Amino acid sequence: MTILTQTTNYSEANSGDTTNPGANFGDVSQGNWPLLGFDSSGKAVFSGTFSSSSDSDFFAIDVAGGTHDWSGSLGASAGFTVTVTLTGGGGTFTIQGRREDYTYLGNFGPYGSNTVVYNSSTDPSTVTVSNAAWTSSWGSGGSTTDYVLGFQLVGSGYTGGYTITIQADSSGGGGGGGGGGSPPNLSARINSLSASSVAAGSQLTINTSIINSGDGDAGSEQVGYYLATDSNFTNNVRFLGYVTLPGVASHVETVFPNIIFSIPSDVAAGSYYIRAVANYDHQISNETNFNDNA
């Protein structure tokens, strides 16, 4: 195994298996725990199979506020639900949780005391873990200034497959558009125009890049387009309209080459500047900086 960064769905081949192809994905600077994160809907999935009656698997989820935050980090004020799907039988399947120091992910196995999160013999298939529970009641190991939530899956007589689905609540998890760990930071750049001169009432095709320089994924957004007679956009500013564009992942630039607008028929002849403004209506409310959207 290894730490897997920026993945939301991981299938474990077997406890301690170093031949799993998934182990070649992501950050290999640490060791033996897959490090999962939440997707834009706040969901993370871990699955595997227990082939013997005394097996264990491990995974971890980053908590926002440390030095390893990414768009999939769990918000520091969030709780979550854990849903367990078992396809095998026999014995008991349990999930134990604890706060782990990030640096300990280079080791195999648990660190510090643990708290039972789920027990197949006594619990329903979905259990809720409040923020107060994992911040105050869970066992912890090492420093908690830069920590993850570590999960150990234990099969005591249980053999067969399992799928663990963790859903963050609305307080955080999965950056996409506003609900989670780290916020996005959006800007727009016009790369080219289909023509340098166009008559009023005619169409203009605008090649536009949307750049997300933030640590959180952005959901769909509305990009506004403006005309003005000066480059500072203070004189004769005219709003052309907006387009709704799909989300952009953290630290990604996406090009949209075929955005078409009609120049209003009452625009006077002359020289104009055109500007695109990402998230122009601040519909994505958790951006880190609204002043660099153009």
C-alpha cells in the first residue's frame, strides 16, 4: 500500500499488499495508508476483500487545517456518516477510528488508542459520526497539529467483500463550489477572438480560459462578459451577458474555445476592450479572492 492523494475511490487488494497497482498512484513519499478525500458531492469510498478470518485494512482521510490540505480534505467543523456494505459472512466486521499524525502514515498499523465507529453485530448499516465525536472523543496518536482520521477495518471471523462509503455533512468535505475543505480561487482570461473587427449586431466567438488557482475544486459557475472603451473598464461599460460553464478542479486551467456572443446592434462604432469575469455573480461564495476574477 501507499498513501494515495487526490483520489476519492480506492479498492484495496488485500491487507499489506505491495503489488496492488493502485499503490503506484499519488504521493509515495510516505508509507502504507491510502489517503482518501471527498469528491465534489462530499463522498469518499474504500473497498476491499478479507480473504482470511483475521484480516485488517487501513485508510485515512485528511483533515483541513494542516500542511497537506487538498480539495478532498474533511472540513475541521464537519461530521460525516459511514455506510457499510458487506458481501461476505461470518464473525464480526468492525471499523475503528482515531486521529493520526500525518507523519505516522509511513508505518503499517494503528497508532494510539482507537474508538469503535461501526460493529456489524450491533450497528445499522449507516452510522453517524458528529464533529464533536471525532474531535473530542476519538483516541489520538502523535501531534494533532497536522492530522488525519485513520480508519482500521477489522475482520474477526468475517470473510468476504466490503465497501465503506463516507459522506461528509454540509459543514465540509469536497471543495467543489462551496461546501468543503479548501476554497477555490477563479479567474478568467480571453485567449483569442474570432475577428479583430466585427459589426454591431454580428456574432463574435471568444476563446476563454478559466483558471482555478485555489486548493479547492469549483463547481459550475457563471462567467460574465463586458465591453468598455478603456482597458480599466471604467468608461462606457456594457454588459454582454453571461454563460454557465462546468466546474474546474483545483490548480487546473480549462479552455472553452467556442463561447459566442452577439454584439448589441446599438453599440456605436469605435475601439473596444472585452473582458471575461469568472464567477461574476459570486454564486460560488467561498472563493478566496473575488478581486482577481478578471
